[in-house]
Amino acid sequence: MPETPNQNRHFRFGIYELDGSTGELRKDGKSRPRLQGQPLEVLLHLLNRPGEVVTREDLRQRLWPADTFVDYDHSLNTAVNKLREALNDSADNPRFIQTIPRRGYRFIASIEAVDSCAGPAKPEENRSPEVAPAIGSESSVGILSDPRDLPPVSRPVVRLLFSLIQVMYFCFYVVSLANAHRIEAFLSRELQHPAWIFVPLLVTASVGIPIRLYLLSASLFGYRGLSNRFLKLFPALFLLDELWALAPFLAIDQIGAGLALAVTAALLYVPFSQRSLLLMGESNSRRAGDS
């Protein structure tokens, strides 16, 4: 495997530092498990072309000689997943490695590169500023809150507020199932095809109960990595929560259309507030570590 120029350089990106010659990775100055093999080669190749799309074919030629018999796609996916795990990154909410569907990958963070024999670090800007932002789920970094923009909040406060949100949703599900017969009667009176709403309501409530119990216990007992697990669940939870934001309309006879609309509008924001809460707690932990 040919040597990459980056193998003799040090890099800083975000809260990480990488020694290209040894694969030593540091997070906030603290050593992490050393990168080696294919994950390290993939990262060095991406760092050599920041902001550019590195195709899967480029990586295949870099990682495996032409006469190598291997499942390239599976092996490359495994290497990228290990790399994302080491960098605490996510394909759905990337901070460093962005997936370009059916093409390859792009390193999207700003980089400071230092040659092993050089002095102070020099910022290395992305060389393709004209490249359009990612499409679909990859653009969620620009749409949702960036962790660096959020204020730090103490973990006890985050855990309390996050737990209360889970209790709220849990109560929604339980109360709805307990009053299923009344809801069915209401939908039958108001709609021509009530089953189109009643059946999804029962299914999503049944699915939501164990999910909320898991998140509640994880928050109360301080599970490590809760933020990462929640971010992985976020796309599915977002759809579930936005659907249940319409729940106040099931009680429109009791609370009126105006209040039902107001509560629904507030509930539409709750999925984003959960994500922001966990990221603020994570931001506070990082700053505490720096001090």
C-alpha cells in the first residue's frame, strides 16, 4: 500500500487530534483507542482532500490492490463505520464524514494540519467551497442545532427535563390506550374511514411505550452514550412524535379547537428540544473536561 503524505502529519479537527504516522487519536487532549489499518487509511485519504468527494472507487484502489479478492463494499462500509465510531460521528447527523449517496464520502469539518517537522499549525480550509451542501438527511447539521452553538447545561437539569418529556409521552400513550373505545367512537362519528387513524394510533402507542421506558430509565440512571443512542433513534422518533403532536385533537370536544391547535404547535417542537437538551448536556461535559 503506497504511503500517503498525510502519514507524516498531525491534524486537528473539532475536538480531535490525529497523528498520521502512528494513528494516535486524542479527544479533548485525552488519548483514544489508536486508529490503524483500513479506518486510518480512509481517514488519511479524506484528510488529504478536505471538502472534496472521495469516491468509493478511489478508496477501493487505495485500500486494496487490483488482484485482491474481497467484498469491497462490505469491507469499506465496515471501515467507515469503525471510523465514525472512533470519532463519535453519525451518518445521519455528520460532523466529520459525510456520505454522498452512491458516490463516496467527504470530510466536512475544518482542519488544522501540521507537518511533523513544522512549527505552528496552519488552518487548512476545505478546497471545494463551491460544493453544494448535502441533500436529505445529510443536511440536518445545517437545519438542526449545532452542538457548538448551544449553551452548556448541567447534567442533572438535562436529565430531569429529558425525563419529564418521556413521562409526558408515556402518559399520552397509556391514556390513549385506556380510552381506546372512546377514541374509536369519536373517530367513527367524525370520519368516514376511522380505521386509517385508529389502527396507527394503537400501533404507535404500543411501540412508543417500551421506547419511552428505555429512554426514561437511561436518563434517570445516567446511561453513558445516551446522546449517541438518541441521535440514532431520532429519525424514527421524530416521525412518531410529530404524529402524536396531533393527539390534542382527539380531545377537541373537551378543550376546543383553539387550545388543541396551540398544544399541537408546542408538541411539534418537542422532538427538537429533546435533541438540543442532550447536546447541551454533552457540551457542558466537554467544557468541564477542558477546565
